[in-house]
Amino acid sequence: MQSLIGSWVATKVTYLDGTELPDNNLIKYTYVKYTFRQPDKLNAAGVYNMYGTALLFEVKDNLIYFKSTVGSFLNVLQVVEMGQNNLVLLQRGRNGFDDPESLKYYFTRETTFQNTLPLSANDILSARPGDTVYKMSPKIYALYKGESFATYLSENTGHGDYMHNRGGHLVASYRVSKNGVADSLKIIEGIDPDFDKYFTRAFNSARKDFTAAKLNGKYVNVRMLVELRYGVGDIAIPASFNSQSANTAYNAKAWDVALYYFDLAMAGLPFDRNNLYKRGMCKLMLGNTAGACADWKKIKELGGTEADAVLAKYCK
């Protein structure tokens, strides 16, 4: 399938018969991007500004088989429709592709998707003659040439065990110029002077490992954000268990019980966007729209796009 090659972004997810997913189903608004490369390479990303996990793929008849980089089978999707700019894939349910619970993903080419996104004054960080800098967004972003810039920085910061049994949260901004070089690093929230120094050293070693952002076919400057999180075992483990309990109650639509456990989980992992989205949905279902909007706005502040649709729908 030659026309499959390229980057595709999911714009809608429905059930098999086209029925809309409920807002409390996180899949409805989860960002999904597949980038297919010849002859059999694939990257799957849940964040717009990275290539994502490296995989392999194989096409047989109207099925796309997803494999690990060593060839192990991972998943299979059925091609329902494919055109020059549109792609519809079916994720089978527990009883196969004919299961009413099967999910139908509607994809469009990323460049086409980006062209549909509006550009506003809020997308501009600074504007000087010949030196406009945009904010990162699904429409405008620079792309790290590896799978994940955050993973690269985490693996190359410090001496391997520097953050062992330590917790911390780092947020930094940087500019990627229209020439594809990263500069203007600013550590917005650091961990400690030594870690921040190691982080800066790792950042500087990768300054040229980017593809510049484009707008209307021209390269532009863009301000990017990166976040690193480290959890201590006696905090992260209870937070993980509380997240599991919260998700069990959430799936059972026991909103008050789920909210209780999400509150506990968020105390240990305050930057978990998945939990923030679901906690906000619990609050919405319990009538606390203002509380829901506060959680979803936090996702936006953290650079996530998962809550954009519900923010527009419920938080006007």
C-alpha cells in the first residue's frame, strides 16, 4: 500500500456502527499518530511532537499487522477505507471485527490535519521584525529526530543513578529556530542545581537533532516545552495502586468512589494527565463543572491536548 506511507493523525473515533463514544471514554480524545515508512517501519505516537515508539508493520489483504522491532506480533487493524488524505482503520473488539464494540478510527494526513487548525494570536509567543516565535501546538511544532526528546534527556542526564530513590519534576522551555537548532533553554522548574547542570549538558549535546517547524510550507521559529518526572517508590507505588482502584471505579461509573481514589493518586502523581482528565470527568458527572474545568485546564498548562474538546464543550 504505497499510499499508506506518511504520517496520519486520528481525528475521530466511533464504535463500529458510527455511534459516538461517550465523553467519559478517554479514547475519544486521545491523540494518536501513525507514521509509516518504507518498506516496513512504523512509529506510533500519543503526543504530537514526537515520532513515538518504533515498530514494524506488514500489510496483508486489507489488514495491517503491527509488530515489535524484533518481529513479535502486537496488534492488527483492518483497513476500512483509504484515500489520498483519508484512512479509516478498525480495531477489533473482543469478538472480532464484527463486534459492535469494535472501534473505528478516522485518520487524515498530518499536513492536511494541520491545515484545518486555526491560527490565532495566542499561538504567537513573540513577534519582532523577521523573528516571530510561535508556541508549540499540533499545528506548529519542531520534531526531535529520535523517538522521544524527554526520554533522551532522562537517559542522558546525570550519572544513571542520580535520581535513584528521589522524586522530582523538571519543566524547561527552549526555542527551535527555523534552521532546526535548539537554543534559548530556560529551566522553568528545576530539581536541584546539580541535576539542572547535567540536564543542560544533555540538552546542549542534542541541539542539532531537530527538524524545524513549518507554517504554510515555510520554516518558522517555535518555543517548545519538555517535562521530566521522577517518582520515589514509597510515593509512586501507592499512587499507582490508587490509580488502578480509581480506574476500576471509573469504568463502573461509580463517580464518587473514582473521585476519592483519583484524589489520592493525584497527591502522589500531580502531573498525570490521564488521571487529570478522568478526575475532571468524575467531577462533571457529579455536577462540579468548575472543578472539572480546573483539571482540564491543568492538562492544557502541561502541554497536553487531550482535554481540548471537553474544554471547548463544557468550559466556555
